[in-house]
Amino acid sequence: MSEETPTPKEKKYYDNISMGQRTSQSVYFVAQHDKASMLERYLQNADKKRTVVVVQSKMTADELSARLNEKNVKSAAAHGNHRPEQLQAAAKAFNDGEIGLLITTDMILLALGLENVELLVNFDLPLEAQSYFKRLRFVDEVGQSVLYVKPDDEKAFSTIEYMMRGEIAEVEMEGFEPTPHAPRPKDKTKKPRHKTVRIKAARKAAIKSKWVPSE
């Protein structure tokens, strides 16, 4: 009686291109001051998923968690100002399903040992593009990654797409209305002194006009 030879498993690669190709990703172009309201609306309308939101600062994590809890969206913040036992408790609560939404920073994310993350919200892009792919491993193939990209993030976002050799699908949130932001006072003493500066300023204004409503 012959024994069947088991089919060898296909080797799984964790390079940027492989993870980018097999993981669902989408991007929302949004001004910084609209990110919180967009996240709130997104979470209210989306299916309940085990969600991790990654931000750049501890203050943003605390403010965002407080705002969501006020809106009856149960969440917890975990960052460098918390003691090790607090971080362990937050990670355990997430892994045990007691909390379905955890807000953290890049520095703490990798140390938490989070399991079964279904939705990764990149509220802020990382300072280094490679850090995005470290985040992506938490939802690699089995989850979804959402990026909130503001006008100043254009270069960083382009680098991420270049590193994964692909484009991330752009999505618009139905019914979401961007709000105008009060412009900063112009400094009339400073003028572009080089043609390159003027070109960059014009290009940046053109990009920003797509994401920030005109008054």
C-alpha cells in the first residue's frame, strides 16, 4: 500500500513587495484636522474588527482614545508614558477580546505582542517608510491596512508605493464632508529666492487643493 507524498507548503516571503501584493490596502487622502472625524465615521460604519490605530505621538493617542470613548467607541491607548504593567494589561485586553480597538505608537506597537489584528489604521504615516512594512506584518494577508494621507505626506506615501512596487487603491468616504481649516498668516518678509522653490510650492499647492476644500 503506497503512501501519498505530502504536498510541500509554498514558502511565504516577508519582503515589502510580497506583503504588499497579498495584503488588502486602501488610502484616504485627508487633511490632518479631519483625520479624527474621518476615523470616527469609519469605525461607526465599518464591521466590528479587531483594530489597531497607529499614531506618531503619545498626545495624539490619548486625545484620540478620549474622543472615541466619548462617542461610545470603546478604545484604549498604549504608549511610552505607560508603565510596563499597563502596556501588558492593554495588550492582554486586546488579545482576549475585551477591547477591540487599541491606539498606539510605532515604538510600542512592536513590543506589545498583539494577536489576530484584523484592521490596521495608519492614522499617521511613519517617519521612515520601512516602518510601514513592520506595521503591515500584523495584518499580512489576513487583515486590512488603511492609510490616512495628508498633503505633506505625499513624498512618504510615494516612497511606500515605490518600495512595494505597486499602487494602493484610493478610496473616498461616502458622505464625509471635509472642513476648511483657517490658513496661517502669511509672512510677507519671506519670498522664494529660487525657481525650484517656486515650482515645489506650486506643486504642493496643487496637491493640497485636492484634499482641502477651498473656502
